[in-house]
Amino acid sequence: MGKYKPKKLKERIFTSYLTSMVSITLVLFLLGLLVMILLNAERLSEYVRERIGFTLVLHDDLKETEITKLKNSLKAQPFVKSLNYVDKDSAALVLQKELGEDFTGFLGFNPLFNSLEVKLFAQYTHSDSLAVIEKNLMQNPQVKEVFYQRSLVSVINENVRKISIFLLIFSGLLLFVFSVLINNTIRISVYSQRFIINNMLLVGATRSFVRKPFIRKSILYGIYGAFLSWILLAAFMITYKKELSGMIDTNDFIILGIVFVTVFLLGIFLSWISTHVAVNRFLRMKFDELFY
């Protein structure tokens, strides 16, 4: 019986730490996904904003050299991300396909104009910046009119702002919940060894000496959990790479590196602080209190 009890105790301790490691792994996996989404939120915001652009309607009597000069001038502007020239014949063909009939034959002429589709960088898509850019574009003598969807711009900017605030609040709440989960998991694993902690104090061990092996082992399991969560994250991104392509850039190694480092550091920090708090709690308890 003397040999059976220590063996049984070791099995219980191992099971409690194994449960802790599995729990830490799953929590760190979810935290990794959260960090990935937060880091890509700005990219998604930029992607939406950069759909905003101007349509420059050009004068009908422009020469090829004048159009080329205007295109080169616009490409040199810091706010221009991309430029696409649409001649009136191409525009007529597109509209003809949409309408399902040849409107030029009915009218006897092509009423459309040559135009330039100008897409902007995200930082220039705020309402005040767009008003300044519109004014500058109208100063070009080759430009007849400038169009952009003002109502759509306001809706996009407002929604991006709301989503950013929501993500920050939601992320803070999730981080708190995940921290509590890891803390409770580690506290349960330490609880199974509360009598060992008390016995070490009775034979004269200092509190720092008692804490040291618990914290060392907990940090080690936190590191193991971080590595396992990396594997889960990598498997998840490889499996759902196509579905995530519009929201998460799985080929951005800088973001992936930040996510992996964050998960690793969180695994160590949360394991350390939770174990430190849990062990201190049992160090302050009297022997009679250990039974409750």
C-alpha cells in the first residue's frame, strides 16, 4: 500500500497538469486567432476603403498625347493607388451587355465619354481628403466632370469606425475570459497538491522555495501549450486558406511572426502569473482550511 499511494498521487498530479496543458493549448489557439483577426482588421479596412475612387469624365476632343500626359500626372500623385483608362467605345460595349441591346444604333451615336477610373490609397479616403482631391482634379483642363459616391464613402467610413471600436471591446472581453480560464485551470492543478505545499512549509521551506518548482513546471507546460497551439493555428490556416483569403493574409510572414511570438509570450506570462497567485493562496492557508 505504501508504494501504491505515491504512484496514485503521481498519476493524479500528471493528469491535473496534462489537463492544464490541454486547456492552455486551446485557449492560446483561440487567442492566436483573435490576434490574427486584429492584425488583419486594418488590412480588411484598407481593402474596403480602397474600393473607393473617382471617375474622371474627359473632354471628347482630347488628343492621345493629352490623355497620356494626364495619366502620367495622376500616377505621380501620392494619393493614387491605381489608374484605369476606359475609352468611350469600350464603355459602350460594357453598357450594351448590361442593357442587352445596342443603344448606339438606336440613338445613331455614342453618347458616352472617355474616362479615367482612379482608385485611392486608404489614408486618403476620408471625407475631408476626398473633397480636397476632388477640387484638385477639377483643376485639370482635360477633365470635364468628377464623380464619386459621397453617400457610400460616409457609410463605409462610419461602419469601419464602428467595427474597429467593437473589435477592441470584444477583444478585451475575450482576453479577460481566456485569462480567467487559464487561471482557474492552473489553480485546480495546484489545488491537488495543496497538502504537499503545506508539508513543505512544515519542514521549514521558504515560500519562494515552495513556489519555484510549481512556477517552473507551469511555465514549461505553458511553452508546450504555445507550441501545440502553433501547430493547431498552422493546420487551421492551411485547411481554410481559401476561405480566409479575403480576410486574413496567410502569406504575410510578419503578421504570422507577431502572432506566434504573442502566443508564446502569453503562454509563459499567463501560466506564470496564474501559478504565482494560486500557490500564494495555498501558502497563506492554515492546515484546517485545506480540507475545504
